[in-house]
Amino acid sequence: MPDTYTIYLVNKSADTQLFWCFLAPPQELVNDPKVYANSSANLAVMPNSPASNYFGIPVQYQVGAGASNNAVGLNVVVVSNVTNDANLQDTWQENYANWPPNEGPTMANSGVQAPANTIAIVSNPYEKVNNENNGWFANQSFGIQTEAGFIGMTWDPDPNQTRTLTPKLTFYVATGDYSSNALASWNDVSNDAQPVNAPGDFLYNKCTVTYGENGEWSIAPGEPPTLALTEDLDWFLSDAHNELVALAYLSNGTIEADTVVAVHWDSSTFAAEESEIVIAGTLTVGTALIATFSYFILAGITFHIKRQPSGTTVEFDYDGSKGAKYIMSLFKFGAKLYFGGAK
């Protein structure tokens, strides 16, 4: 299953905003004026909405091909007739029919290996001029199908052409007068949007984009603070918290709350989803620990402390049935944890 990047949306303005998500073009298409932004991923967010509003973006590329009575151009609505999931080093052969009649294209993975970190799209030697003179126009697309819709780009393919693309995981979050699958200018999209770069702007594949009261954008790694606090509160009221309080009482009441600042995973850590796994790392917390502890609890899960190199760092491991990816996702910046078992 492909990784998914989650972009949380926060609206601090006075009005409901319709947020759009776009995918930045690969370098090979950046300066091509015939390539247009194409998105159907949008979400309306009320001012200071308490809901969890986000775009979920899987790292699964798609290639598309289509033909219609509409020429590829600004504000033209384009939806590909045929699409396929594409992986790096794929080469996709797209075959456009000759008019008459009005007939859509076909597409297949050719089996030819593209260069490393690229995806190639090849068009056949079709009769483009004759097709367009008779009102039948080809289109070609590349992008990602998200939970909210397609994000990517569309262009007018030339016959017998090979496009070799190096995907770039940069997203644009924008508000504005866009329409679903209506082709847009990259200048319009990028000039008034917040760029989001993966993985640098994300923490555990999550980041928060905020549209401010003054119409300016800001970005922060991880979930919105209010969402993180809600999760902590849910845990605080849970049986796991009550159990921790009882343990603290039995150990003469020595308990200390802190927050996650950073974590470094040991090279021995592996992501196998097995009945018993061992995960190890070094945790940095926000404030110095008052004692030497034997364990800490994060989101109801107990971790064993092997060593405390300093007042703000501990070496720990986990030996249990939860998957490695799930365990790693708990260690988000600012997450609350509790230390116990003072020695």
C-alpha cells in the first residue's frame, strides 16, 4: 500500500473558504506553456472549524489519456477517458485513434523500463491535424488520485512523442475561483498558494496549512494543535490513564508528564507486521526528568526505558503486537507522555 501524506486545513479568516489542492509539475513540464494544472480535489472549511479537515494524498501516480470535442486549453474541463496507476520506471503506451469515427484512446504498460525515478508516456503516430480539423482533440494527463479527487496536469499530446517525467512531490494548497477539472494556469495557481514539499514539510507524513485572518498562509509539520490536544484528552480519560495513575500510586506516587520533541529510531528497528516485534530508539522530551524511570506511556502504550543518557533523553524499546508504522506514528511533536517506575 502506498504511503499517504495528510495535509490538514485550518481556516482563520472571517468567511468559509474553498480549499483546492494541486500537484506541482515535474521539471520536464515546468516551462511548457501547453501544460495546465488540473484538479478536482477541493474542500470547503468554515472559519475556525472544530472538524478535522484535510487532503489525504497517496503516493500513487496516475497516467491518463482522453479525446473529446474540447481542445486542451485554459478553463476547458478535461477528464481522462482511461487512467492507470503508474510506478517509477514504467513506460506507458497511449494509442490515439484516427478520425473517423470519434473514438477514445487505449493505454497499456509497454514493459519497457524508463530511467530511474522517472515515468515515461509514449503517444502513437496518430493523425492529429485531421482529427482536430474534424473537432476531435486528444489529451494526456499525469498526477495523483486522492481521496478528494484528481490532482495533476493535462496537456495536448503530439503524435509519436515520448514524455519522460521525474515526479516531484510538491503540492499547492490554494483558495480561489477554480472549477473541478477545469484547466488552470500554473502562474495563477502558484502565485496565491502555499507550497507544501514532501517529505520536508511533514512530520510522520502529516502537516498543517493555515489560511490566516489577513489572507496570508502558514505551514507547520504535524497535526493541528487542537487535534493533538483532543487526542491527548481522549487518552487522559481512558482506562489506560487510570491504570497509569494506579501504577504511580503503587510506586509512591512518582510520575512525570512531558511532551515529545524528537525521536531517533535505531537502525535495528524494522517495519515487519508480525505478532511480536521489537522497536528501539532514543527519545528527546521537552523538560528535564526529575528522576530515573523504568517506563513511559504514550497513547496508552507502555515503552521500556533501557537508559537515560541525559535529563531530556531516554533510550527505549517496545516489544509488542502493534505494527512498527503505527508505533512510529504516535511520536508526533508535542504528544503527551507519562513517565513512571522511578528507580
